[in-house]
Amino acid sequence: MNITHKIAHSISRLNPRSSSNKKEVVAEKEVELILQSLRAKVFFGFLFGVLALLLLYLFHGYLSAMFFAALFALLIHPIYKYLYSKTHSQRISTIFATLLLFLIIILPFIFIATRVVAEISDLSSSLTNVSATSSYQTALGNINQLANKLPFAVSQTQIDSTINNAVQSVSSRAVGFTSDLIKNVLGFGINVMIFVVLFVYLLPRLSKFRHLALSASPLGRDITHDYIEKIRLLMRGTVVGSFVISLTASVIMGFTFWALGIPNAVFLACIAFILGFIPYLGTSIFTFGGAIVFALLGNYFNAAVLVLVQMLILNQLDLVFRPITLPKKVRIHPSLTIVAVTAGLAVFGVMGIFYGTIILVLFISSVQIYQQNYAQPDK
């Protein structure tokens, strides 16, 4: 007796009225169809998993470009749908949406990237001879005065050695970073090409991928739709919301540095952009750290301006606009986001600000879906 016959026989025993041989044969055929479908889902699920791992290995050098292509396709898809409703042409709508992406994303990014490389090169050159400048000596003297007020003894030699080592380390890292960027110009161009090509491919096909996920998912259409919706809302709030807030904060800080006459304003604004993804703490770390440096250099006006900008403007971005970007029913506690972004930076580098958040979003969405549909109710 095979497993199909055993299951059909057990079902017929549960219903005595269906105990005839004819109905048992019908039940056996139905069970065979169910098992056949289950075997197919298990086989293709395993096959897709293996192929997904192979694709990750194949494209691991271009995952960032692929990730941003998918992200910006999601962001610009509403604009594409609007253009399609007016033109009724997939090709024209895709071309206009791609031109918009090129104008507002790619061109500014290339300009900022080239500017940052130039500023890092200037910064590394200035750091090489910084120990001979009067500003460095002023800061060193202020640090020594603060050290003398500490309850424990710290020698001036130790302070000088620690600061000099830190400056040399930052200078060497800046030089290495600049040389790596120059060497990887070809790789950067390939990443941009993959980003554009994948964006053009995904933009008009997002709805098809959604329907494919709904029809192929083993969870069923309703649960899969709920799963996709939760991920969409969480992504919009944690990734897109943080991106807009960080971009706004970095633009404000860039103009502030430029107005104060601080060199390398674009590079410093980029640092503010990266730190801005850490909720409620990132911009504070940057501005108060900069204020401390200016205070040690004796430039109390710049230090006061940075503190005021943080207290009056940047804090409001976090306290007011960040909660608005995430719907209340899928809101994530800020402490979890801070841990995810910080851990992502440590593990994946700069891209970890996105990867860490996305991993957190997927985990929380999975837990919520399981609790709503499969978890046993409390007795």
C-alpha cells in the first residue's frame, strides 16, 4: 500500500458514508494530485534556491548596482504609471522616466563623486603637513590643558603621539581611498551601466513580477499580498524615508560649511549623509563632533553655528518627519533601526546602511506574517 492509498484510506475511514470503493478511488486520485503538486513545489523551491545562490555568487560584485536599480525602479514606478496613462506607450514612458532618473540622480551623483575625490585628495595633502600649522598647535595646546584637569595623569608626550598617529592614519586612509577610486573607474562605469540597464528592464515589468509572486508563492495570494504590502510600507519608511531625511540634512550641512568658508564642504556633506541614516543619533554625532573640533581649534563661532543648526533644524527632521514616513501599523522601534544600521556599517561597509535595514525589514515582516496567520493563539 503506497502513501497515496494510505492517505485516501484514512480519509475514507474518517467519513463512514464515503467508505465505498468507488469514492475511495476518487479520494486516492485527489490525494495523488495534491501530492504531485506538493512534490513539484518542493522540487522547484529547492531548484530556485540553488539557482538564487549561484546568481548571487555570479553577480556578487554588482549587487549594489542591482539593489539600487530595483530600489529606484520602485520609487519611480508611480511616475512611470502616470506617464503610461497619458502616452499609452511603454517605450515612451520608460524613456521619459529614465531621462528623469538621469537628470535627478545619475548626473548629480557623478558630479558629487568627482568632487569628493578631488576634496579627499586635497584633504590628504593638507593632513600630511597639518602638524606644522598654527591651528594644529592651538588644538594640541587646548587638548593638553583639558588633560591637565583630568583626575588621572596623562603625559603630553602620550597625547602628542596619539594625535599624530590618528592624523597619519586618517591621511593614509584618505590617500588609499582616493587611489582605489581612481583605479576602479572602469568598475564604477560597469556598475553604472548595469544599474541603468536593469532599471530600464525592471521599471515597466514591476506589476508582472508582483503578479508572478502572487501566483507562484506557496503561501497563497492573500498572505503573499499582505507580505508584499508590509515589506513595501516598511521599505518606504525605513529606507526611502531615511534617504530623504539624510539627503536633506546633508544639503543643509553642505550649505552651512560653504557659508562658513570651511574647506571640503562636499566631502563633509557626504559624511553627514551617511551618518544621517542612523535615526536620532547620526546627525548629532556629526555636528557635535565637528563643534568639538572647532572649539579645540579656537573657532567658537563655527562651533556655535553647528550646534544651533543641529538643535533648531536637524533635530526637527528626526523628531517630526521621520515618524511621518512610516505608517503606525508597521512602525519599527528606533533602537532596532540604530542597531541594524550600525551593524550593517560594520559588516558591509557603507552599503550596510541599506543592507542592514533591509534585513531587519524582512525579518520583522516575516515575524508579523507568521504571528497573524500561523501562530497558535494564547489559551
